[in-house]
Amino acid sequence: MRMIRAASTVLARFLLSAMFLAAGINKIFHWHETEKMLMNVLCDWQSNTGFSSTAQECFGSLTPWAPLLLMTAVLFEMVGGVLLLLGIREKLGASLLLLFLIPVTILMHQFWFVEGMMREMQQIMFLKNLAIMGGLILVILHGAQAPTKSEGFSGSIKLP
């Protein structure tokens, strides 16, 4: 039973980190395209926040920082993904991934600004990211190591 728990924990860490590692590597290999996409998203936000000159100025001022924002995003994705995958300081890794995922989810999956099939697709991506955030929060709270009998694991959930 202990072997099944350990293997399941490794699989769970792999499944949670794989998307972030693959996306980080993709951003590195397609840096200029990703940078353009980020600038386009910031411009979209700037145009969609016409009701607030402060919001427009904010998104407009972020556009020149796109390369630094992208570098930070890749760093959080790669470091967080590797830490979580290897089970080394996995709570820190999950925290980095969560800090990456919160602004990305809001900025990139703005289903409230679009219509039709694009709205449905962006809403699904937004909700998928919320589900992943839930998994990362669980890792932050409880870690991603296989529990042992000595740690009080009895196969059931114990409430505080």
C-alpha cells in the first residue's frame, strides 16, 4: 500500500507540474511570438477598459515591461514546476505556480470581453485554471509528499 501511495504522489506531482514546465519551455523557444501575444493582451485590456482612464494608463504603462513580465513568468513556471515535480520544497514551488497563475488567468482568459465560441472557450480555460489553483492550494497547505503511518495517515481525511 505504501508503494501505491508513493507512486500516486509522484504521478500527481508530475501531472500538476507538466503543464507549467511544457508551457515555460514553449515560451523560451517561441520568445518573440509570446512577447507579441502578451503585448497584444495588454493592449486589448487597455482598449476594453475605456470606462476607466486609470486602468487604461495602467495597462498602457505595462506594455513596455512585457519582456520583463514574460521573463518573470517563465522563471516562476520553470522553478515552480521543477520544485513541485521533484518534491523539493514543493510548497514553495506550488506558491510560485499559484503566483504565476492568478494574473495569467485574469489577463489571458478574459471571457467577459468576448462573445460566441471564443467566450465559451475562454471561460473553460478560466475555470480550468481555477481548478489547477485549487490543486496548488492543497499542495501549499498539505505538501506533496506521500503521507506515512507515522504522520497520522490512516487512509481517511482528518479534519482539524
